[in-house]
Amino acid sequence: MSAVLVLGMLSALSAPSFAQSEPVRVVTTIGMIGDAVENVGGDCVDLTTIMGPGVDPHLYQARPADVRSLQTADVILYSGYFLEGRLGEVLDKFGEQKPTVAVSPASIPREDLIATQDSYGVDPHLWMDVGLWSRIVPTTAEVLAQARPDCEARFRTNAQAYREQLLALDGWVREAVASIPEGQRTLVTAHDAFAYYGRAYGIEVAGIQGISTQAEASIADIRATADLIATKGVPAVFVESTVNPRTIQAVIDAVRQRGAEVEIGGELFSDAMGEEGTAGGTYVGMIVGNTRTIVQALGGTVPDLPPALAGWAAQWSLAGAEG
């Protein structure tokens, strides 16, 4: 456990209780954490998420409005493991003033992470493994309970229900990916954000760029990816909502130069969820949408959603628990 994590958790656990008649003002960096706070906190929290749809956290720089939100927050939750990049120093400073918790290190030990050879040291895209990401839910409930003790029972009940949804989702993704013909289980994306997805659900992943989007893909990266696609007969590649699609197009052109063809299988959510007010604007919807897109493009069959997600499906006017 890092020194930053220890300080963050001590800050959270020693925080004084806030006025119990008002919601706790919680600021999160990415939508995937915000979704957990919303599901666990309900009307006991007033949530602000800094990075919205289509925003790349690797490149994000704090705006004056973000600083004001952080200044007025009672609790700040961020992912950690260097995901927030340039925002990291700002978060460190606020950690000296108020409960500021990196939920990934607080919930998931390094031995469960995917190591990388770059400056990150570990892959920060943990939400791509739903079972792994579900571990942030009890942490979220604990931090919120410290801030609003009168809502503690509600937080814990909500957290249990939400985590059960995520564990059911985890099993559904596993079943869906397993339906892809074995020879076609290769997921080619714009940048390397899906390694946890690949490890958890049994699909080979090839990201043209590395973990971060700070550096452009090289010609060698494009050629190597095109060689892989042409050799294995990969039927589809995928663009991402937070990454410029020109790299994917360069790969498609390089594949054609090798006498093969590959299609764009669709757009995936990688570092951010979809638009607010849509199914894709929820974490469950992000994963369901990605999985449907991947499975359909690679020749698999999308199963019905599990009963545990019937309420979520009904909320977004999807046909019950049907896939």
C-alpha cells in the first residue's frame, strides 16, 4: 500500500461528520466512479463528475470550474494509478485539505493488476473487468458513511444491491464473449484500454497505441497491428469514444495493402461512459454496450441479460432482460 493511499484513507476515516440535514457534496473524476457514488449514495449525496462523455482522462487538464467544484466538495473520489495524469497534482493538494481517496488502490491491491513497461507501472483501466471493478463499491460506501453516518445503513444496502448487479453483469459478459468463435476472439482497439477485459473474459486484445493516449501511434505500431489482422483474419476493429479514429483508419488502409479486408465493428466506450440520460451513460450500460458491439462484430451471439439486471433494463426501456 502506497504512502499516498495511506494518507488518503486516513484523511477519509478521520474526517468530521458533515451536517446531516444536507447531502454530502461528492466530486468524482471519471463517470465510472460517479456511477458507483450515485448508486450507493442516492439522495444522501450531491454528485459532481468532472470528466464527462468523450473526455480522455490521460490528457485532461483542470478548468477553473473544476477547481471550484473541488474546493466546495466534502469528499473527492478519483481512480488513481496515474489514470488522471495531469490532474494528479491538483488532487494531491486537495488531499491535504479534505477526504480525497483514490478508490482503485484503496480497493484493489497491485498484485491483482496488470503490470506495464511504461511510466505507469500498472494498467489503470480496471473498470474493464467488472468483477474487479465491483470491489470499489464497498470502499465507496465506507467513505460515504464516514461523511454521512446517518445514511450508513442505506449506503450499505445500496452497495450490496449494486455489487450484486455488477457480479451478474460480470457473468453475462463472460458468457457473451465465449460465444465468439475461438479463431475470431481478437479485439483490436485504438489504444490499450481493454487488457483487463481480455484477461477476465478470454479474448486476445491488441491496442494500437499504448496505455496512455499522450503519444501518437507509430508507423511500426500500425504495421504490426495490420500484420496481426491480416494473418489471423480478424473481421472487425473498433474505434473508441475518447480517441481520434484516424489511427484505426490507418490500420484499415494498411490491412488492405496486405490484400486483406477488415471492417469497423463499432464504437466502444473506453475511458469515459456515454451521454448522460442514456443507457450508455451508466457503467452497466457502458459494459453492456461494449460487449454487444464486440460480440456481434466478431461473430458471436449476445445472450439475454440476467434477471439481476431486469430493473436496469426496464429503467432504460430495454426489453426486459433481453439481450
